[in-house]
Amino acid sequence: MKDVLHEISEELDQLNTLEEAVDVAIKLEEDGRAYYLKKAESMQNPAARELYTFLAGEEKKHAEMLRKFLNGDMKAAHAEHHFPDFTPSLTQEFSDKKLEEIGILLAALRFEYKSEYFYMELGKRATKPEQKEFFEKIAAAERGHYRLIDEMLQNATEFRMQT
């Protein structure tokens, strides 16, 4: 099995233009949003449901930023990213489907890690400083999502990933 990050680099190598890469990024964000919305509907735990709803909204924002970028708005990623305080929700015990919920959190964690790497790679391949900055800002937002999910995993399992 290939390393996911290696696969991303190979996929980017096959694209001819930055616009094609941004189209792939928009699809990635839309797929992420659909995944999070689906999982939010199935969560019995309010903390997990709240997190997935929040992440779905973030993915929607990212897709909108990318569309603006395609239309020449290099400042689209300059929006502030404010993460809600999930601390009160994190103190609640996960439902009787705890292992399923943890599995979904791990999948979300992997998705956010993959997304961050994707945007960092786009930043490295950008030809203009403002393009590089745009992708680095989206990558930073994805890193924030990763850390948020990691906090939920830590609370649910008393285990912390190395971040």
C-alpha cells in the first residue's frame, strides 16, 4: 500500500496548471464537507455532532476561498479562523458507540492531515508569493482542525497523537 502523502505528490505532479490543482482542492473540500455532514447526522454524542458540523462549515469556507482564488482574489485566505471552545462538550462521555466514534475521529484526523499536506504542496509549487501565502494559510487552518480533533481523541481515549 502506498503512503497517502506520496500519492498526493504523484497526483499533483500529473496536473498541468495551478488551476487544475485548485479544482482538485475544491473537490477535496466538498468531499470533506459531505463526509462531516453525514457523520454529524449519525452521532449520538453532542460533542462529536457539534465538531463535525463545525468542520463541515469550515470545509465549505475553504471551497469558497478556493473559488475566489480562481477568480483572482489572492486575499481570500486572509479570513480569520476562530475555533469554538469545545471544552464543555469534551467533558461529556462518548456514547455506547465509543469505538465507532473514535474510528470516525481517526478518519477525520487523517483527512485533515492529508488536506494540510496537500495545501503545503500547492504552496511549494506556487509561482507567486501571494499564491504561496494563500495556500499556507489554508494549510494552517487544516492544521488547526487536526489539533481540534486530536483534543477530542485525547479526551475520549486519554491518548494523544504526536503533533
